[in-house]
Amino acid sequence: MKKVIIVLFISFLGTSTFAQNPGTNWLLSVGVNTTANFGTRNPFEDLNDNTGRFAFRQPLAVGIERKWTKYLYIEQDVSLNGFKENEYIDRGRPDKDLFYFSTNTTLKYYFDDHIFRNSDWLNLYAGAGVGIFNMEELNTSVNIVFGTVVWVSDNVGIRLGTMGKFAFEADSRQYDNNHYQFFLQGVFKL
């Protein structure tokens, strides 16, 4: 019986790993995020010195994505996270725990078909958008995103992505300024 289940499982994976370029009108993504608040416009600047500045408290990330054209999708997402009291963030140490909330509207361009013909199991995207976020004060941002989705079946994928958030009022905010978010999510075709 175990052998039959294993053979069926392998057969399922073998026949379903070739999903189409997102290919549906709606995608739902659910997963985790980490927020990195370095106070820089370069996500790799002093990365070794900043590894302790990645937030991972209530790290929920949820998004809904709608197909607009063959390659363009529009996404609305919400992410939660937080920073602990007395942990160094960008311009100081908060005297209390900070709760992070963010929502973004992003236009994504899926460009993998231009690089890898007939690779239906992999999607690559880049995009831009706007968002609002709050730790202590509300701020708005212009965002740049990059990521990939690896489809493990016709309807389920795994997303790895990053978003650079460039705040409109970065200089006038102690904590609510430029930062990065990194995502690991399950993606589901609806």
C-alpha cells in the first residue's frame, strides 16, 4: 500500500509541475515576511553588520493578485510584523515594541517567457507600486519588487520575493522610513 501511495504521489508531481504562466485571473498568496530597516537605499550595504535588524514578529503576509494582460498583474497586499523594544532600528532604539503594518498596490510584469521559453514551472517578475506603512507614524512609499514563483502543481506555487520601500517622508521619521521586505509565500490559483 505504501508503494502505491508513493508511486501515485510521484506521478502527481511529475504530471503537475508544469503549470502555465500564472495563467489564471486570480492568485492568492499567504506566507511570512521579514522587514529590514537599515535606513539606506541599498539592501546590501553593511549587510553583515545589519543581520540583527530583520524583524520577524507576527510576520504575516497576504496578497490577492488579478491578471490584467498576458504579462501584467496587479496585486494588493497586507503585511504585519514588528520590532522589539531596545533593538537597534535604523536611527535608534525604540522604548517600546513597535507593531508594523503595511499595505501596497503593485503592478507586476511577469517576464520569464522572454528568457525561458516553455518553462511553465517558473515565473519571474518585476514591478513597482505605492504603499502605506506604519510603525509609529503613518508614511507612504514608492515600492520596487522582484521575485519568482516556482509552481509545484497546476494550482500551487512557492514565491520568493523582495520589496524595496522608499518613503516619501524618510528624513522626518525616526523609524517609519526606507526599508526592505522579503517574502516566502504559498501562491494559489483561484
